[in-house]
Amino acid sequence: MNNVRFIIDEVKERGISVMRVFGDLDFEHRKDFAHHIDKLLSSENKKIVIDLTETARIFSIYIGTLVDVNQQAISQDKSLTILVSKKQKEFFEKLDMNSLLNIIQAK
């Protein structure tokens, strides 16, 4: 069984909430992911970041979820940024997700 951790941090003075994900996002963690996304979106901060740089595998179900989260953020007048590794950025680009999501490669 794959252990996944979600850590949410806030930088209130900058209006940012960040959720860092550690471990593989596979099918069995979708409810945990959704729960933490709800917590993230409930923040008063207007800038939302999901950091996937410590996630080696992401099942396809999460791609659609990220698009849904982006729509929810927009409806709340918030911005969503997805922070990814170089390999992940290439994957998202192959799926043409960079036209739907603000995807930024970590340095």
C-alpha cells in the first residue's frame, strides 16, 4: 500500500495556500485528495498552489480532478497553480493540459 501525505500551508500575508503532495496519487487515495482539496479551496487566500513535485505517479482520474478544481477556484475568484517536476510538465504538455491549467515547473 502506497502512503500518501498531504500538507497544507498558508502564507496569509501573501494570500497563498499551498498543498504539497507526497507519494503516488493512485485510485485508493482519491477521497483523501478530494478532502484536502476542499480544505484548500475553503481558505480565504486567493492564490492556490498544488505542489506535485514529490509525486512520482499520478493516475488519470486526478487529471480531470485538477481541471475541476481549477473551475471551482475560478468560480471563487481564486487562481490555481500546479507546481510540477520537469518530467511531470512534459506529461501535462503531451495531454495539452497547459491550455487548461496554470502549470509551472519547479526549479
